[in-house]
Amino acid sequence: MPGHKGTKEHHPMLLDYFGCDLNAADLVEINQNIDYLHSPKGALLKAQKLAAAAYGADETFFL
């Protein structure tokens, strides 16, 4: 996971809250069944539309 820069260290508060190895819970776009962040068509698109509705926005984009 490039964003993690090869580390498995997390802030203790995150570990206390989630109670797990956060790297194991992080999903990436390698699996196309998850969806593709740069051109969402499935679950991500639905989530973005729901987020837009929740915030009263025309659109939302996940980074």
C-alpha cells in the first residue's frame, strides 16, 4: 500500500478505537470487484451519491 509508506505503525488511539490491524482492513483498487476510485460505477458511485445527498451537494468525490 503506497500510502502507508511501508509502515504498519498507527496512532495508538486508532488502534484502541478499531481494535485491529488497520493495514489488514484497508482495501485497495487492485480488485476491480471493489470498484475503481477514478471512474466509479458500483458501490463507490452509490456511496458518493449518498454522501452528496447527505451534505446537500450536487456531487461528491472520494480521494
